[in-house]
Amino acid sequence: MILIAGLGSTGADSLVYIARRLTGAIAVVCMPFRVEKVRYKRAEEQLGKLSCEVILKDLNEMLETLPDVPIHLAFKTFNTEIAFEVLGIIRALAK
């Protein structure tokens, strides 16, 4: 099972809960911006609780790699990257 969530939120609490109970789960998770200090700290705690395979994406890297791109286009690119990573996982598992 592939689980996807943004860390630092209550939704990610559910992902952590489910992932800890599944064998062979893969979590694709996203760290919030560092300036979101409370969410970032909570995300670090949630990440530490994940015991499954984790693919970690970081919104801060998006800002570093796409500094002059309008934010809506940067998020579109970021979301596309996540989609391709999930597709790659599905293809690898299907072999």
C-alpha cells in the first residue's frame, strides 16, 4: 500500500497510525516549509514514528530549486514530481 500525506498535519497523524499497522507499506511524505515552525517540528516527530519505507519530499528544496518560479507553478512541478515517483513505485512493484 502506498500512503501519501503532508507531514505536520492531523492527516499525517492518520498516515503514521495506518503505516505502523501495515506490513510493506510505502509512505510518500512531504515536509512543510521551515518557516512553519510548529508544523515543521510536528512533521519531524511524525517522520520519526514511521517504521515503513519512506520517500521524503521537502517543500524547502522546491524553493531552492525553483526560486524565481511563481508559487503556483512551483507547486504544480512539485506535485508532478510526486506523481512520477508514485508511478515509479507502482511500476517497480508490478514487475
